[in-house]
Amino acid sequence: MFFFRRDKPSEAMVLFGNVATIGMQLVAATFIGLAMGYFLDKWLGTEPWLLIIFLLLGIVTGFRDVYREAMRLQRGAEAESAGTRGAGTKDDDARGGSGRQGK
Amino acid sequence: MAAGLAHPLTYSVILDDALGLHLPPHVYYMWLAMIILFTCAFVLRGRLQLVPGGLQNVFETVVGGLEDFVVLNIGEEGRKVFPFLCPMFIFILVMNYIGLIPGCDAATANVNTNAAMALTVFVYYNYIGIKKWGFGYIKHFMGPVIFLAPLMLVLEIVSHLARPLSLTLRLFGNIRGEEIVLVLLFILAPVVGTLPMYFLFILGKTIQAFIFFMLTMIYLKGSLEHAH
């Protein structure tokens, strides 16, 4: 199998997956903020204000999500490099063991 | 093939005319994916062997690899949610690959299919969180500092609502785009133009299915682990 090396998802796939997820959340959060503001305005009759506030909140949320995602990726990379430098064989053993248990 | 272009003659159109049901194409191709998977499942269940061969080997590699991946990321609790995650991946993968067959359309190239799946994911991870933490699940929305809690609540709600939207649009945009590119290249240079793209799109479609699976896993991890 091309996408599954040694019984687990290949590194390229995990890498592509991680990178490709970052951008979309920014856009989606902005639009959700915009939509929430728009419909709250319609409901409460406070024409432009909630739209502006929630749009800004949406943008803030989007950037915060991107930041969080980047931090998560960095932590993962650091943990991986620490694992290969330190107890590489032990880690491999643990992975293989848990895999065999599952079957 | 891309359903967005003028009068694409796909098998579902012919089938729909014959049956007279007036259903959109993506419903037929979703049923096709279901039929393929159910057939595989029943055939495999009938002749499970200790030493796997052929089809069983393929499925064991995929399912075993994904289970290891989930357990590595979520921990032992991942085994509880794995029956939700793995079929998600295989189902999306099969639906994506069906789009590569000439005369067929990927069910995921329609926004309705993806929205249904993304909303299922949204409901499921919130259900898992509420089931595990009870009312304390709201702490996941509060953030670490108590006097910032009202602001964080709004931010988290926006962030959580954005998740199904981004899941839907990412899968839809990628798969639909690939289908349209295939059709356009086929118009420009039949067979010669499309053949190299198949390799790229097999990669792209697998990665999109994997991304959907991985994000679902990350969301489930977020609702299962302790609030910061």
C-alpha cells in the first residue's frame, strides 16, 4: 500500500493533512462570526453594531485557531524529535505492542 | 465527472430516467459506495482467516494502521470512538474514488453530502463530550481564566460552529475542483491529458479523506481530554 507504510498512515499523508487544515478554519470562523452578527442584528434590531462586533470576534477566533493549530504542530514536531533522539527504540516497541493488542 | 458543467451524461442520469425517481446524482453514487462497502463487508465476514490474504489483507492494513494512529493520538479511549472514525474514512475514500471512474461523479462533490457528514461529526463529538463530562463539558468553552470566561464562551462557540463549515467546504471544494479539472482536461486532450492527472488526484482524494478523518479525531480528542 502506498498510503500506509508499515501498517500506519505514511508520514507524507499526516504532514499534508496537518498543513492543509490550517487555512480553512480562518475563513470559516470569519464567516460564522459575520453570519451570527447579521442574524442577531435582524433579531434584535440593532442594525450595524452586532454585525461589526461579531465580525471582529470571528476574525479573532480564526487567528486564535490558526495559532493554536501551529502550536499543536510544533509540539508534535518537538515531541517527535525528542523521541528519536532519546528513547527511539522504546517508543517503537510501545507502538508495535499497542498495535498487536488491537488485533 | 463534474455535475456542474452543461448536461454531463453520467450513469446516474440514465439510471434515474429508467427508474423515474427524480433523485440527484450524488444520492445514487452514495448508494453505490454503500453497496460496494456492504458487499466487501459481507464477503469478508464469510471467509475470515487467521492468515489474511487479498482483500482481507488490504482492510487489515488500513483498519489496523488507522487504529494505531488513533490510539497513538487520543490514547486508550480512542478505541471507544474508533468505530465511528474508521468507517468515516473508508466511506469518504470510496465515494472520492468513485469520482475517478469515467461516467461517474463523486458523491462528495456535492455540498449536501459533506454537510450531512460534517454535522454528524459535530453532533457526535459534542455528544461524546457531554457523555463523558456531564455539565462540566462547559469548562471546555470557558478558557483558563475565570473573568475572561464570557468572552471565551463567545469565541469558542464561533470556533466550534466554524468546524463543520470548514470540514464541509474543504472536502467539497477539493473534490469538486478535481472533478471539474478532469472534465476540462478531457475536453482539451482526451485520455492523454487526463491520465497523468489521475495519479495526482488519487493522492489528493486520499489526502482529503484522511484530513476529514484526522480532523474528526482531533475534535474528539479535544472533547475527551481534560479542559485546560
